Amino acid sequence: MGDLSGVTALPLLIAVGDPAGIGPEVSVKALASLELGNVILVGCKSSIQAEASRVLGRLLPVIDSIRSVPEWSVYEPPLGGDGAVEVASIRVAAEACLAGNGRALVTGPIHKGRLAAKGFKFKGHTDFLGAIAGTEPVMAFAGGHLRVALVTAHVPLCKVPELATEERVTRVITCANQALLSLGIERPKLALCGVNPHAGEGGVIGDDEISNLNPAVMAARSMGLNVELPVAAENAFRSLNSRDCDMVVAMYHDQALPVLKLLAFGSLVNWTIGLPFVRTSVDHGTADDIVGQDIAEPSSMTAAIELALNLTA
């Protein structure tokens, strides 16, 4: 298991995700590469233990509640009204963090289609966690020096302009700034993508930047934040890649994710900011096609665990 001298008072909670996906495999593999104790794997007991037996050559202790433990342990929550063990696991682990009984939450992948068929009404982890915490979280990603926060996430492209309001953009900017401060970055510098091509070209290609984004920047600057006026997305990401800024605030999912996954797939972490507790996750799905083949790469889960530990050190 490794050196347990770094055990803290609160357990790190890993909701392993869909038991039919690679979440249990990458969770156990990631832990096997790290030296830490006081970790609870929350999810389907049989799927976790199958991976523990295969990867570690032994089974893990099973506990009946979330509490501090000196070693890696397994907790399978009751389903209650959640209908699926992966949903119950997210809920129970998030509620434990809210109650001060968990150090941080790290999540494995869920299958949105399978859950939707069971009545799951949320678009993914981020919306679900926001409902549990009673707040509006922000989807962000981190991979080394590549960091992005999204103004909108899983919404149709046609909805982006109406959702990219001055209020919403200002909130995402402030959440992004606070997240960077939590990493120990002093006076973070943020780059803001425009909604329209070439950031609207002064209103020629659209006026969203003039009507909503520019006022959001002014509001953020009035609070002392270091954020630039909106620029074309390619300029923002070029600045990020050359380390001329600390984070990009992008307007929509596919404005950011293709760039990030091209540059940092495998080391990228889905980081939910704006929650009252730390939550990180893998940057991939359930990968049903490789389940049970012992070829799932755990690097993203490892990175997610490491980021959660750094943010709560």
C-alpha cells in the first residue's frame, strides 16, 4: 500500500463511477501508484473488489460508513431513491464533504445515457453536485499549466449567447480567480474568450462582447482581478500555452475541450470550482469497449487524486 505517514484526519473519497465502466479499474490502479492512506473507494463493492483482487492481489476492507480509515477501504452506499449505485455514491460522498467528514471528492466516469434511461435528470456530475450543494458550480479543467473555466458547459451551441450574461461571466471569472489563488498563484492573470469569431470585431460579427463580456471584465477589474478584455479563442489559448496567462475563461464546451484534449489528454483533470468542497474527476468516459481487458490507463485518475490532495494540503 505504501507509506501511510501522510494520513490526514479526513478520508479522501473516490466515487469510482459506473461499475460497468473502467472507473473501478483506474481508481485501484491510480491508488496502487500513490503512497497515501485514509482513502475510501465509494461504489459497487463487487466491481471494486474484483479490480483490487486483480491489480493488488488482495481484497480491501469493507466499511459500513464513511469515516477516517488508516488504509484503502470500500464503502457501498444504500441506493435510497437514487436508483443507481454510482449516483448514490456521488451523493453520499458529496454530502460527507459538505458535513466536514471528507477531505475531498474525486470521481470516476459515469455513463449519462444509461443513467438518463434510469431517470437521472441531470446532465452530469457538475449539475448534480450543484443541486446537492445548493450552488451553481463552474466546470473547469486543469492539466499542468493548461487551465480553463467554462461559462457554459453541456448546453446546445445556440443557447450560449443568451447564457453568457454579464452576471454569469463575472461569476465564472471570480470563481476562476479564487481557484487559482487556492493553487498558490499570486495575482492570477486570466484570458477571456469571445463568444463570436474574432471576439466580435468591435460589433461587426456580433455584439455579445460589447454588451455582456466587456462589462463583466470591468466588474471583475473593479474587484481587483487581473483579466483581459475578450479576445479570439485562438489568441487566448496561445497565451495560455505560452504561459502568458494562468487560466482561460471560455464561453462554451467545444471552444475549450478540443484544444485541451489535444494538448493534455490523459493528464487532464475535470475540476469543479465554486463548490464549498474540492471535487476533481477524470477527463474521460466509461470506455465500455476496453472494460475487463486490464488496459485502461489511470493517468487522469492519478492526476485528479493528486490535484485534490494539493488543494487540500
